[in-house]
Amino acid sequence: MRRVTRGLAALVLVLVTAACSGAADDAPPPKPVLEKDTIKVGIVPTAEVAPLFIALNKGFFTQEGLTVEPVVVTGSGAAAPPLQTGTLDLAQTDYVTTFFTGDRGMPFKVVGAMSQAGPDSFGLVARDGAKIESVKDLKGKKIAINNLNGLGTLIITAMLRDAGMKARDVLFVEVPFPEMPSKLAARHVDAAWAAEPFLTSGESRAKLRRVADTMAGRITDWPVGGWMASDDWVTQNPQTLAAFQRAFTKAQRLASSDRKEVEAVLPTYVKIDAATATQTSLGAYPTAVDPQGLQRVADLMLRHGFVHRHLDVKTVLAP
């Protein structure tokens, strides 16, 4: 009888141990501890940044234990100083700014992809009735750009060169995207390099006319935007950065698979109506940085004097 009792006891112990082990194996791994659970990110209110607001609305950042506070800036150039001082943790970059500032000694890293240009997602516009029909008509004109020494300046400079002109043949004027239609209507500038949804809303509200799609030809499928951070921030906050990337990537996939998700959030952070949102031309939302595409950007910058030396973009990418 004692032998049977001992055998049963041993069997129960084995079963309990196995059950406990199985439960432990099935339990999800603990979430990593974030170095910062609240971060401020600099953004330019265009169609490019829609996945961020999708992630906020869907609670993707909250699921990662992260609070994200968007801070509107005129462009990535304006976000560079706050990144250096720590006022911002991450910021939207047009890549040109990251390479430009890096060439001048400001240590930033590209830490994620955001957007890729599509047909008519950026364009050169003029006031309806202005005698500007092509790039050749820009000589001596004032052109609104959201940030000097950024993507817009590079693209327009390249287009001027192709038309037999130089950057000094025009005057670049820094104007935030939302203010471009009113500046054109008031004749403070002659043309503007505008981004969606301001292209679409400008046509209907301010009677603007598209002169050229600035993301066509050799600029087709151009990598437009990503995320940048300071070298120190990347080193000190790897878990926070990873949490942000996971949530943002999840939202990018949703934006890519369902355009209506983008249309739903556009009016929440840009002053447009739902009808304009449905007409807005969108680019793509790649979830991974394309080193070859970024090298095209860096090489074009070298060709037009935006950087002083050849840049291997892999040295600017965060590990």
C-alpha cells in the first residue's frame, strides 16, 4: 500500500511540475523596460506623417508602453537644434537635412523610414494667372520652400540645372507648407514647392495651378522622409527607439493596405475637409530604410554642392 501511495505522489508531482512548466513556456515574455516612456517627436503636417496619427488613434504606442507627443515644425532643418539640445527626442527628416547637417558636424542618425514620393505628392505650383508655365519661367522669381537647404531646395536646384539655370537665378524664401497658398495669393512669392495635401487644397481654395510634378523623371520613387535622432539619444534609448519603431511600422502597414485609414486622419492634423483628403495624392510608406535610395539623395547633394565630400549613407544609418 505504501508503494502505491508513493507512486501516486510521484506521479502527481510530475504532472504538477509539467503543468507549471507548460504554463511558463506559454506565458508571453516580459516587455522590455523603456528608458523613456514619454517622447516628443518633431513632425511636418503633411500626408507623409499620417502613419504617426494612425498609430496614436489605434493605441499602437500605448500598447508598447510609450506616450508620443507630436510637435509641429516647419521642416527637418528647424527640428535639428531641438534634437541637439534634447527638447525633441525624434524628428521627421527629409534625409537631405540629415546629410547636410552631418556634413557640417552635427551628429544625427537616420533611425527609420517614413515615406517615399509618389506621382504628384510634391509639386511646383503658381498662382492661377501667373505667367509661369514651366521651370524655365522661374528665372528672377521668388520661390517658397518650407526649409532652406532641405529637400525642396535640392529638387528645385536640380530642375533649374536641367533647364540651363542655376540656383542663384531664383530667390528661395522660407515659408511653412500651410502658409504657401496664402503667400502665393497675396503675391509675396511667385511659385512654391508644395507637399500634399496642400497641393490639392491649394487648387480648390487658393486657385493655385500645378506647374510641374517635382518627383517625376529621375526623382521617381524618391525616398522622401524618415526619422532622425542624435547619436547620443540613439545610444542611450535603444528600447524606447525599438518600441517607437514597432508601433510606427504597424501603422505604416495599415496605411499602405487601406488608404481610407490615411484619409480618416488627415483632417485631424491638417486643416482640410474629408473631400480634400479623398483627393490627396499619396506616396508610399516603406517600413525599411533603403540604403541605395538614400545614396541617390546623397549623390545628388554632392553634385549640386549641398555637401562637400562623398557620403556613404550607411555611416549615417543607426544600427
